[in-house]
Amino acid sequence: MTPDPAAPVRVRIAPSPTGPLHIGTARTALSNYLHARHVGGTFILRLEDTDVARSTLEFEKGILDGLHWLGLDWDEGPEVAGEPARGPHAPYRQMERLPSYAAAAQRLLADDLAYPCYCTPVELDADRKAQEAARQPPRYVGRCAHLTPEERREREAQGRRGALRFRVTEGVVAFDDIVRGHVEFDVSNLGGDFVIVRADGTPLYHFTVVVDDSAMEITDVIRGEDHLSNTPKHILLFRALGFDVPRFAHLPLILNPDRSKMSKRKSQTAIDDYIAQGFIREALVNYLAFLGWSPGTEEDVLALDEIVKRFDLHAVHKGGAVFDRERLEWLNGQWIRRLDPDDLVDRLRPFVEAELAAGRIEWMPTDEDLRSLLPFVQERLPTLGAIGDLVGFLWVDEVDVDATTLVPKRWDVATTREGLAAAREVIPKAGEVAFEADELEPALRALAEARGWKAGDLFMAIRVAVTGRTATPPLFDTLVALGRDRVLARLDHAIEALDAPG
RNA sequence: GCCGCAUUCGUCUAGAGGCCCAGGACACCGCCCUCUCAAGGCGGAGAUCACCGGUUCGAAUCCGGUAUGCGGUACCA
């Protein structure tokens, strides 16, 4: 019945192209991937696009791109961008597998395990309302369950197209879920005979998932807990079709802060949005893997290959996990700091370009420019998208400085003017031979000491003058990055701003 | 309503009868480092292990019940 424990593991991720790649889908894909790689199994991608009304090619592409971006490569999957389908069970797109569902439906029909149902949406709605009013659980009333062939012909003759309903038998369906253990459902609570093929002939999820999982020889169905209650329907279908029933593993849900199922309404759910903000794949993968699972050690920053080694489906939790963006950001910072500098430059570039496109900076730095900033920028980036806020002042002609922020807390306007003027004199001299931090810092410290100023106050005045802000990377590295001429010009500009009335 | 699942610091988690009057991490607070901001180091606060019974010499860990939450209940997936 269940797969031979020794048989090679085959798992799949089966997204519906009805929206952008969702955090929950990514996590399910990751769990499947981790399990497959951990046990040396096969990871399959199947597109469940039978909801034609909501499925689009753009969403499909977005989901595939997102999965690739995460580094979750599949062994078998549909043809994309000119690449042929991979794997022995093509096609991997359900709308291209219609004949197999039709054949399976035919078998069920022939065996009288399913029947055409001509009930209209209006009738079904009325049934449901009546049941609700009578405080009964909603269930199909069986109006079409026992139509004679003549009655069916009659309806067809009237031009009515029947949906196909699967006959739900009696009894208890039990299975041993890998994460939840033994689970039982009384079939009488399933809501009666359920539709497996729409009146327009397109098959429904509960049906296609069973036909395909069987055809693709899936051994382990790893999916979200929201499918737990659907599982008995699937098992009934597997049995009716004479198929082996796979093992199941239902993952805990990812939750909104209020502990409801994570939703677009209450949380940021699209992977694309996280990418756009500068989260990196290493962090996202690391974070997602640790939602509802832990290696049982005190390690918390782990690369995908290390997670693969440690991953164990049996150790996955049963309880849902709230998505904690703050923790993701921390992990993102951890991973950004671990990035190779050249790699980081490559990843940063699109975000700098975005700053330019948004008009927040005025020109593009070169890769060398970017690279030279890394020693003091890398550890200050919680996300790649923070680059503009951090050092955007480097790539504009002038910065806005207002007299109030220019004056350090312990200083007054006159001292500030004096300090900046003195710095204006000292800096070019100190930097004459080499405009470097090692030259500038001692000179400015000496200046502060000579005047009896606290170095921090002088530095703050200079910082605001040349960057327009009070929080920046270390001052001397910043001065070097700006270059002598721009430093002097901005100092002059700041002194003018102090002199300006108001 | 019915069915199912779940419940350890605010959050993610460690824990599989004595090592736990519960450990780590994020966030928070303080100190150190320090030119600001980060990063880093050190320390602090934070969980009567949902509750009530039971089993046991001993329970976060086993059993039963209760509560609460969540999921499902579509000709969506």
C-alpha cells in the first residue's frame, strides 16, 4: 500500500501559478528539496495550473525564477524558456496532462465510483444554506447520485453538462503522517461525494494531485498542514484508482503575528518583495528552514548544504510558527557579512542602480568604488537595499545640510563655524601627500586637542557637513571615499549654510 | 456547526521521566569597545513548560479531560 521504505524517494513541489511565489510555497519547496537531497532522492516540480481563471504565465515564470533564485533546483520539471522538460514523466504542467485525468475519470465512471452531477450552483447553494439553517454540516445531498441512464441522457439533451462527483464510501481512513503521527478521519465527515471534474471538463485539485502523484511515482507528499484535512479524500481516490498511497508529511503553517495562517493581508508574503528589499537567498533559505524545524544543536547560521546534511523530516514540528521579520533581518546581516567581497559587489549593483533610477543618487559608482567601501560598509548592511541610506551621499553632487543638525550637541554656532573652518585648513595639508585615513585622523585629532575641543564634537560637525547626516560609516573612511575636492567643497558649503540667516 | 490539528520566554526554538526551580537565538535593557552608526564582547530582564486531574519515589517530558488558537469543510489550490 505505502511505498517500499527502501524504494528511492521521490518528492515534489506543486505550485499553482495563481500569484507570486509565496513564502509558504517557498518553505514547502525547501522542505521537499531538503528531504530529497538528504536521502538522495529526486525533487520534482509540477505546475498545478488547472485553475485556468487565475493562472497566468507571468506568475508561472515568477514562481520558477523565485525557486531558482533560492537555489532550489529540481531534477524533473516542465520545459521553460526553450529548455525541454526534464524527467521521464513529462509533461509537468497539469493543463498538458488533461488526457490522463480524462482516462482516470473514465475508469471511475465505468466502475461507478464516480457519477455525473447536474446540480446547478443555485441548487447547491440552496442546499448549503438549508443545512446551515438546520445547523447541519454542509454536505452534498446526493441528488444526482443515483440517476438512471435515461435521466442522465435527458439532462444532457437539455444541454446540461455534468460535473463528475466521486462517491465517498463509509468507514475510517487512517494514515501515519511523518510529522504528525497517526491520524484518523471518519469518512462521513468529508462532506459527501465531492466534485473531481468541473462541468467544463477541467479536473479539480483533489483529483489531479492524486493522478499525478501516482503517475510521477511520488513516494512522499510533503506539504502544508492546510492539506491535512484533504488527505483522506486523496487516500480514497488513490484506492479507488488502484494506486499505491504515498507517505504524507504535513508541515506546520507559517503564521501572521496574530497566529492566523500567513496571508498577504497581514504580512509580506511574496518572495519577490523580500528580494527587492535586499534579502539574500542564503538568509531566506536559512530562515525558512529553521521555521518549524531545528537541527537540535545551537547552530543558527547554516548554509543550505549544511542544512541538507542535518535535515530530518521526523524532527519537524507540529505547531505553527510566526514569521519574525526581525530575526530574518538579523540573519540577513549575518549572511551579508559572510559574503565574498566581489560577490557582494555583484549583488549590490542592482540596488545602487535602483537608487539611481529612483533619483536618490545622481550617478553610478564603479565596481572598484563599491569594492573599496566594503571594509566599512559590509558589516553595516542589514539588507542590500540599505546601501542607499548608508552611503548614498557619496553619489550626489551636493548634500543638504541645515544649520541645526550641523551644530553638535555640545557646541554652538560660532564654535561649529570655527571648527569647520579649521578643518577646512587642516584637511588639505594633512592629505597632501596621500588622502588617506591614516593621514587625516591624527591631524584632526591634533586640531581638536590644540583647540580644547572634544574630538567627537569636531568629527560630528565635519560628518554632518560632508554627508548631511549624523549616522554614517567611520568619518575618515568616508572622507577618503568622498575625495579631497568634494570634502573641501562640502565644508565650504556648510560654513556658508551656518552664516546664512535663519 | 461539524471534523481535524496544535499549545515551552514577546518571537523562533533546545528539551524525548531525574542532567531543567528549563538552555540558545532574535527583539529589549545595561556595560565594554568607540568619531556617529553598525558590528563585536560581556551582563540583565523575560517561560509557575496553556489549565485541571492522574501515573510515578520523581513529569515540560507518559495518560485523561478542559480551555484557547488554528486549519479544513468550494465545480480554489
